[in-house]
Amino acid sequence: MEYFFYCRDRPGTRPLRHELLEAHHSFMDGYAEGMIARGPTWSADGLTLTGSMHIVDLPGPDAARVFAFEEPNHRAGVYEEEVLIRRWSNTLGRTMWDFVGNSGTSVEPARFLILAHARPGATATRDTLHEEQRRRLLDGEHGKSLIACGPLHSEDASQWLGTTILAELPDHAAAAALLAQSPYAQADLYESIEVHSWTFGGRS
């Protein structure tokens, strides 16, 4: 089962985060085989750490709770107590390490986590727009920008709870527009859409 995790940093915990970097990496090494994407998120100016995102294949909900709450940063209080944990489906069927993009250039590309939260009760309408949304995101200019994407679901997968996209785009405005102009957004299925600057995580 694939899971999406997002932890939000508590203010002023960056020194503690740095102190725990090796412990964090060692913990994540145990999940390397199932890791789909990972990395820290940043404020729009790229100066302030705002959180940490992971997408990983795990046996089930018990393993997901261990992953979220036994991680060294969470145990030490780097993150807020509440962690966003959602079932996820890998629309592109690949990991972030499979994405080529502009990684071969000398300029560090701008990458983003786009996290959209569904309105309650939107599942049925979402189902009628699924193919249109998929075409909008995967076809043409948008498809080549996507690092990973997929829907968020309830634990039993009966309810659609939103959308997660990792993308390489020119700037924050382009990232905000990607889902804001989508069929789901035009049908008012999203309660809110967050855009975070994001960088690839893991050991150098």
C-alpha cells in the first residue's frame, strides 16, 4: 500500500533538525526499497524549512503509523504533533529518482509540492471528472513537468480526499496554476490547495 506523509515543522526547530540529520537518514534507510519520493519543503523564498514529505510503499496502516511517529524528527519534536497520513495511488508508476527533467543542467531546478485537500463528499463528482482531470495533467506540456502525482484516499480507499503533485516548474505561480486551472478545481472540488517549494531529499 502506498502512503503519503506530510509533517509540518514547528517554528525554531531547524537546529534540532540539523542535529538529527544522520538519525533521520538512518531511519529512512530502512524504508529505501519502498520509497517513492521524499524531501523537505520550504517557504516561497526558499529560506525557511516548513515541513517534510514522504511517499512510501508500506504493508498497511500499522506500518504507516510506525513510519510517521517513530521517525527521529517527530519523536524529538521537530514536527507538529499532527501528521497528514493518506493512502495514495502512484499515477505515474515511478519514483522521483526516475524523473530526468532538468537535473543535468548547472542551474538547480525549481520543484514544488502541490497538496490539494478535497471538500467533504466530493468523491462521486470527482469520479465523473477523473478521466478529464487525468488528460489535463498528463497530456501535453504538463506531463513532462510531473515528478510524481496521484490521488489521496481514505484508509479503506472508499473516499477521495485530494491530490498530491510533485512537479518541476518555472516558479511558484506556475505551480499554483497547475491544479487551480484543473477540472477538479473548476468544479470546486478542492477545499484548499497548498503550494510548497520542495527539494529532493535523501543522502547526497
